[in-house]
Amino acid sequence: MNKDLVKAYVAWGNVCLFWGSTYLAMRIGVAAFPPALFAGFRFAIAGLLFFSFLKFKGHATPGRQQILDHVIVGVLLLVLANGVVVWSEQWVESSLAALIVATVPFWMVGFESALPGGDKLNLRKILGIIIGFLGLVQLLGPELKASFDPNLIKGIVALFFAACSWAAGSIYSKHRNIKTDPMMAAAIQMISAGIILIVVGAFIGEFQRLAFNWRGLAALSYLIVFGSLVGYSSYIYALSKLPVARFSMYAYINPVIAVILGWLILDERFDWVMVTSTLVVLLGVVLVKTSSPKKSVDSAKPLMTALRNCMHPKNRKVHP
């Protein structure tokens, strides 16, 4: 195995571990920080650090229209998806949050099928969606029966909204065909999302109840460094080096990591219902994500080429 391939698998391992652990860090952080400010500080700081590094390396800033597109994607992915996940984890355990967010592929194929010329639903996709949601019913049933807590219910509903928003943002980004260095795009999305979340936090009075403690600061630092900077750069590198089918397996591993860490560190629920429900949800995800393997691999080739080009020193400048 050559060195580049070893580095690619190390990067893929980073994505599996660090992105799977972000649910735990968000659960810890939101117990110390108000949710909007917690998410806002994370994205604003990580985005500014990332943007400064990219400008130092010679990357070009995209044009006004592309910046607007990135702001829209940032709102959908980071404000209305990730920000809502942080908000919901005030009441919902990190493991349960991760499993609900794992339904993103179900919403994506549903939205895609409604678009003109989009991939239509087939029997395998429909079966995967049904199986996945049956797994969630099996998981949520005892939870809601044991405690009909209004906060828990609104947290769960918010998580389904977050999954829908992530799917919508991903599809918008794909169909807009935004020609920007992916790393610069991520930096702009994080900065814009961070500013919006901080403004929201200020508007709803979160600064009045902002108090710093070591647990909250540790969770925030972890998300900035490992969730955003290391996690995203590892994502870009691994995607450019590994076959898409093998790389995409991180989506199956993230929820498992979240469930195990939630149990080990926060003593969250871990019983046979949780285990079987997790397996059923992931089976549904596998069926949906492998329903059109050839098409999905072919459609990823332009992205792979763009990622390789943006990493090459001669191609650092991206013209709007």
C-alpha cells in the first residue's frame, strides 16, 4: 500500500471518528452555552481560521453571485440543519440525534425525485426508506411511551426538520453547479452561518445568559478544531483519493460512533432496542445509497476532478 493511500485511509478514519463524535460534543457544549451562540462561535471562528489559511495559500475569493450561493447553502446546512441539531440536543440524547440525522439520504432521494429530470424513486429506494423509518419507530416508541415530554417531542421534530434542511442544502449546492474551490466554499459557508447564528443569539437574548466554563469551552474547541478544521480537510482529502463507494461508508459509521460515545461518556441509552433500531436504520440507508451505484459513482467524477484540481498548486486560483 503506497503512502498516499495510507494517508487517505487515515483521513477517512478521521471523518468517521470526528464527525461521529460531534454529536457528543454538541450535547456537552449546549449544556454550558446557549445553543445559537454555541453553534455561531464554532462556525465563525473555524470559518475565519480556514479562510485566512486559504488566502495565505493563494486561493482566490469567489465572485458576488457565488458568495450569495454559499450563504444560502450555509443557511440550509449549518444554520437550519446543524444549528437546529445543537438546539434540539438540549433535550434529545446525542445518540438519538445522530440516528435521526442519518435519515438525510431518505429526504435527499425524495427531493431529487420531485425535481424535473431528477432520479425517480424505485422499489429499492422505497423499501430502504420504509425500513429506515420503521427502525426509528421501533426506537422512538418506547422513548415517547416512557416520558411524554413536550421538550423531547419538539426536539425530535426539530431533528427531522434539520435532516430535511441538510438534504435541501446538499441538493441546492449540487444543482447550482457552483464553481468554487470546495475548501473556500466551506470557509464562506461557515463564516456566514456563524454570523447569522450569533445575530440570532443576540436577538433572542442569549448573551444575557452566556457563562463560560471549562466543559463548554472544551466542547467548543473540539468542534472548531476536530469537527470543522481537521474533519473537513480530512473529508476533502479522502474524497479525492478513495473510490466513492468505499469513502461513503463513513455515513454508516458516524451514527454507530455517536451511539457508542453517548453510552460510554454520557451514560445514554444502550440496550437491545437501541442496537437493533440502529442496525435497521442503517440497513435502510444502505439500500437507498446503493440503489443506483453506477449512476452515483459516475455523477461523482466531476466533483472528484474538481477536488484534485483545487489541491494542485497550479490550480489554486478559482475564477468566478
